[in-house]
Amino acid sequence: MYPKTIAGRGQRPAVRTARWALVCALFAALPHPASAIDPDPTPEPNDCIDDVTATLTATPAEVQLGNSSTVSWQVNYPSYCPVTVRFGTSLIDEHIVPTVGSRVVTPTHIPGKSWYLRASRSGAERTLGWITVRATGLPLPNGPLVRIEGSSALWRDLLKRALEAGGKNVVLAPQVDMDMTGVTVNIAPNTTLTSNPDPDQPNSVRNAGNLGPRLRTSDRPRPLLLVRCYEGQSAEANVRLEGFRLQGPHWNSESGDDNLERGIVVESCRNVEIHNMEISGWSGQGVYVADGLDNITSPDQVKVHDNFFHHNQHVGGNGYGVESTGGAQVLIERNLFDYNRHAIAAGGGYEPGSWYTARHNLVLKGGGFHDSYPVYGTWWTHQFDVHGTTSCGPLFFDAPKSCGEAGIYYEYSDNAFQYTRGNAIKIRGNPLVSPRAIGNVFAHDDEDDAIAQNGWNYQSAVTTPLIRQDNRFGVDTFARYGVCDFDGDGADDLFLATGANWWWSSGGKMQWTYLKAARERLDQVGLGDFDGDGKCDVVKGSPLQIARGGRGEWEVIAEAAGADFASLRFGDFNGDGRTDFFRRDSAGSWFILSPGVFPWTEINNSVVPLSGLRFGHFNQDRITDVIAVSGGKWSVSYGGRTGWQPLNRIRGEAFDGILIGDINGNGRDDMVRYRWLRNQSPIPGGVPGGDMGIWEVTYDGIGTNWIRLNTYTAPTNAFAPTSVPAFLGRFGGMQQPAKLLTIADPDRFGRVFDPFSGQFQLHSLYAY
């Protein structure tokens, strides 16, 4: 039965519908007042929007990439059909515009970019037309050399086309600072990307005066630069990347899978070299090497050397400077690492199994942050890492991939670690072949803190143990630096001897750069320009030997035969600009030697032991003088040739802890010291009381009183340190006064004293 209704009382729907139609027709035929008639016979919106037309023009229609064009339009519509007009390239960037108007537009890529005009009315839409502004780029040179002179979109397009063309030597000008956001570059074989215009000369663009060109991005590419060798194609990539900065979007420790960007990816290619670069800000990996095609047959086919990896961090995983995974083999040597979660990492498994060789690298104190937990607290992880494939046990704190198959083979030799928050080296499992750790230097006091294998207390599961030979522990070389000019630019640099190798920092501003493999520490060498070429040399030992420029092979100095290094000091004792050797023999006689200039020559004698002698310039003749405490007062022997003469008739304390250098630029050296004072009263001017450190000077060595230079203000909730690493050097150049450089704060940055403001100002560009 059909349901009953009020109108139809159970009649069928068809009958009821017919009756209603008849009623409506009769009602429509009746006369009605005029006000009841619809005054607007406008067609439906979907009908009238089809009558809307438009014209679009671009002036000019073709521009060079990065330049602009003007797009003009006019929309024609019936009076009964007003519409809303939108102009744009997509729904996310379109804008409501007048029906007659223009916009200045700029194509962002080649061959051009298109814009549309769209009309809408009451939910109906219609595209009225498209206009394309064509874009042309700089011509790609026919020859191998391509110079990138600017940073605009025009130059970025040329850079991308040159790298993807293959067979090009692409040179970035020093001033290039290019935004690569939105770009991934597939680097073709036989390509060099460099800042060095002369491939036959060492790259010298990156120094304290010029950081070198930079390629940077604000998005999250995976990767920015890709070197990929495909199956069926040659694996000989012959790609070299050197001499520029590659900066990702994140210097902080990011979290989440959205922040896993990579700087450089190498996939199954041989003959790839990444050299003399600064690679930072990549939350995934700075350099990622994989080999799914089994093309890489030895580590030296992919070389990552002499680079600076820093601030590549991620919470809980990733955040690596360099990763070797998926069957890859990588040689990683002479690099500097700081503020990476792991400096180096490798994927686990035997098939495909990865390996890397890490040698002569330096790992500074920063980085290692893994995560923070409510109860456990902050967890700092290790620096040189190898993944396993399984957990070691059921304990909740036993991290995954801490046991099992850990790749093929790993070698760690002559690396230096200042990092101590976690292990320096940790192999989480068993490589196919026992790895080796040889000749490394660790700041950790204990070997078990420095090196670990497998997870928590599962040493019994180790089947291919790490072979350990000739490693040294408890050697922390942070803030133990020499001062000398290694690049010949007239400004003093810092020198670091780790016990495995030597490093230098240009102007005390730049990152540490590798000099030489050498085990001699700072107290075992002498620094100076002994050959007169303007660059610092290093001398050592008995027989006396020299490493020219700090890089050369050891050469015996024949003229110095018989000299014991422990009896030597150094200075310029004839004013010719070369560093000479000063020797005191057991009888108290003083001798000087300048190889190739004059032989051992006796100049004086004194009963003051060598440990009591200091050296400086106190009469403006540019010849080194000798000072000591004689007769209870500071005394000087000018040029090392005169008898002791009073330098200061009041001061007579020992020189321990006193720095000597000309900080006021008058040609005479001053004495500077740091003192830590307890329970001091507040100083007028806002310096709080309590424990404090102060810097003091006595000018020219003749001042009767110590003059306060600066009061050390301790960080919040901290005490002033009882001692502060400090150095005097001409870090601004030879024509500038000596600068007092300190490393007082926990950020490890160098600060120099500014005599005009009386404050210490930031000096180094990177942490020491």
C-alpha cells in the first residue's frame, strides 16, 4: 500500500503529480498584479559567463631570465553579467584584479612562464586566456670553461645548465652568494665545480679575508647536488667539487622526517672528489654516498677530504657530516668536524655492505646531541658511527641497530678527538672483517669511554672485535695554540698540534685547516719564519729539522749540528726579518744561528737559566731583546748582546703567566696578565662584586703599576674562570698592534680586546 498524504489521501504519486501540474497551469493563466512579475530576465550564470571575453598581451613577450615584462589585459562582459577577475599562475598565487589592468611579471625559469586570466560568477568559472612570457638565458660556452660571475636567477640557470651538460669546468667567482631554493642539480660526468680559476694551482680562495662563494637553500632538497651513475652507463663520473660553501636550511637540531635534507648525494659513481668545502646546515646528511649497483670497488674512488662539516644535526637520528651506505666505500680524510650529531656514519648489513676509511680528521668539542628524555635527561651520542642491523637485547634503553651485521670493514687512523660527551668511535655490531683503530688521539681519559663496540654491556656478542693499536688517551689540545703566520698574508694565525697532525686557523678567524701528519705537540716544536719567505716554518728535534711552511717534509738543518732542541729559543737577533735560533749552553753562554746567513755565533752569557729567559722588543730597533728577573727586578739585554740593564725598577715578579706583545702599537712590547680575584667589592660603573677575573697591562714593560684593561664578567650562574686561554699576536696584520685574543666563554669563540671600547669583541668566525 502507498502511504497516505494530506493532499492525495493515498493516491498514487503519478496521479498526484499530474493534478498539481494542472493547478499550477491554471494559476499561471490568471491575471496578476505588475509587482509580482520578475523584473530581471537575466540568463542563468552558467549561460552568461560564456559571453565574457578578454585580451591578454605581454610587453615584451621575451626577456632575459631575471628581467621583467608587463602583462596587460581587458575583460569584456555583458552589462547583465558582471564577473570577478583573477590573475595568476595557480590557485595558490592568483589575485583578484580589475577588469582592465596590468601586472609586472618575471619569469623564473627557461623557456618561460605562463599566467592566466580567470572569470567567475555565482560559482561558475571560466578561463579567459593564457599568456606566456618567454625567457632566455646566458649562452652556454662551447668550450670547457664556464665562469659564474653573479648570483641572480640568470646565473643560477647558467650554473645548472653547465653542470648538467657535462665536460665543463665551472668556476664560481668569489662574490657569488646564490639562492638555490627549489633547485636540484644532476651533475653530469667529467664536471668540475670550483672557485679556483687555475686548476694547476692549489685552491686559495677560502681564507680569513674571503670565505669563498656560497650556494644555499631554504627548502629541503634530497639532495641539492646529485652525482648519479645509472645502470648500463659508465661508472666513471670524474666529478670534482671544491672551494665553495654549501649551506642547507638548518643549523639547529631539527626533528621529523620533513627535515632530512641532503647537500651532496653520490650514487654508484667512481672518481668523485669533494674537497676544500664548507658543508653545513643539512639535517639529513652533508654528503651521502650509496652504491646499489656495486660500482665502487675501493674507498679511494670516492674521496671526501680537507672539508669543514658543521651544524649537520637532527634529533634522534640522521644529522651526519658524511654517510656511507648501501654498499658504498668512501675515503674520509683531513676533514674538520664540529656540531654534527654523527661526524661520520655507515649503514649496516653485509649485503650490500658498506665501509669507510677515516684518517687524519679532527673532531672538535661540539655536537653529538641525540635527544632529551623526561627521566633519563639529555643523551649525547658518539661521533664516528657504524650501524648494526638488530638490537642487542630486550632492555628498553638498548637502541635499535646496536648489534648484528655492521658492514664490511672500517679503518680509523691518526684522527684526533676533542669531543668527550659521548664515545668518539662506536661500531654497533660486527663488521665482516675486524676493523682497526690505529694511532688516534682522544681527549677521553679512559679507552672504554673513547671506543665502544655493540650495545649496552653486550661485549660477549662481539665476533669481529675492533683491533686497537697505538692510540693515546687523555690528550685534550683545545686552547693550546701557537701563534705564527702560515699563509704569508702578514697576519698571525693560530697553530694546533693534536699529537696526530697539525692544523692552522687563518687569522685566528677561520676554521682549522690541515697542515701535516705529525705527532709532535706544541711544546716539542718551534715556530718562526726561518727561511725568510714570509711564511711560518716549524722546527723540531735533535738533530734540528725544519718543515717549511708547516707542510714540507722534515729537512735536517746541517748548520745546527749538535744543538739540543730543549736548549733553544727563537727570535730575530739581527733585524733581517728572519727568525734565528738562540741557544744557551750548559756553561751559560748564548749563541745565535741563522741558517744560510750566519753560523753559530756567541753573543753573551748569563747565569740565568733558559727557563728564566723571555724574549721581546723593548727599544724599537726590531731586534729581539732578552729579558729576565735579575737583581730582583725586570731586566733587559738589548739584542741579547748587552749586559743586564734595568727595564723596570719596581716590578720583579716571575714571568709565568705573563704575555708579551705590543698592544698599543708603539714598537715596544707590553706585559699582559690575567688574575682571578676572590670576594671583591663591586666596581663603580656596574661591575658586580664577588669572584672575578681581571686583565691588566704594564706598558712597554716599564710601567710601575698594573693597569686594569677589563674585568671578566662571568656568564649567568657561573663563576669567572681561574685561568683563561689567551694569546697575543698581530691578528689584524703586521701594521697593526698586537691583539689580546681570549677564549673565555663556553661557546669556544675567540674574542679580542678592543682598547677603544675597553671590551672584548667577537673575532673568530667559527668555534675553536
